[in-house]
Amino acid sequence: MNLPRFAAPAAALVAAVIALFSSGQISEAGLERLARAAWRVVVSLQDGGGSTSRPYVGEPLVGRPRIIDGDTLDLNGVRVRMQGIDALEQDQRCTRRGQGGYNCGIAGRDALIALVGRNTVTCTPDGTETHGRTVAICTIPTANGDTLDLNGAMVRSGYAFDCPRFSKGRYAGEESAARAEGAGAWAGRFDFPWAHRDRANACGRG
């Protein structure tokens, strides 16, 4: 386990518990902060628990992946973070106009599962890593013999968003189309994932 990486979310969880119970009353906002802190501890354990190999830099990874969330997958034992995008967190809830709330983070994961289907995925590392994950652009073959950029397809689904800090605007067109169509989370109200994590400017968007 990577103890330095685990320490920060663990401390945040302890602080959330203290704040919740020292106030004298348990509020919905306090419970939400506690849930977020607990989720970050879970994520840090998953990333640092030794279940996946070290970041991989080299030839493209090819195989049938296990989907972790809307922008992360496990391919041949390597944890891969899809480059240039940021998907909704699995604990996030959104609302659809006239339909109420739903777990849009899980919907994002399911969208990536549906996109991949039974296809073989090719992930080409860009030579960087984040939180122990290899950063890569991932593609699948299409029926006409071309390839589909899964990173861009997730943005087009409306459950992930362009990160210009890393993509240099590569997926801005897909995001504009998703927003205009009301695809995915754009069909209602939501928080951008970096705002949900309280990490403003993580994607270079404020």
C-alpha cells in the first residue's frame, strides 16, 4: 500500500466524522461530505493495494479489459487511465429533467462497458502516469475497418468531459456535440467531476 497516498484521504475522512458529530446535529450536507471522504479512502486503497502492476510505458496494450469506471480500465493487469478526459465519479448523482436523481457515475461506467462490448481494446501509453495508473489513448476496431477513439466516445456519451490541460482541446468537439444533444449528464444538472472532488483547475477548466 502507498501510505503517503492513503494518508490524505484517511485524514479527510477523520475530519469529516469529527465535523459531523461535533456540530450537535447531523445534516444532509454533513452526511454527503462524509460519504465523499469515505469514497476517496476506498479509491486510494484500490489504487495502492498492489492488485495491479506498476505503470507501464512501452508498446500498446492489447486485450479484453475490465472496466473500472468511466475513464479507467484494467488491461492485461495494467491499470489504465484514459488520457485527456475526466469521467463522472462512481459516487456522483445527477438529475434528469422531469425524472429526478440517478447515479450518473455508475451510468458512465456502464456507458464505457457498452462501448467496448466484446471488442479487443488497444491502449497506447503516452509515457506518463497518474496515481499509479498508465495514461493512454484507447481504441477499438469498427465495422468499416477503422478505429474508434474510446476517450472521445466517452466524452461524446455525455458522461466524461474534455480536459484541455492534457488533451489540448482534442475532445472539445465531442463535448460540444454532447452538450447540444443533451447526451448523458448534459440531459440535466450535474457537477463536473473535478468540482465534485474539490480539485478546481485539475483539468484546466476551473
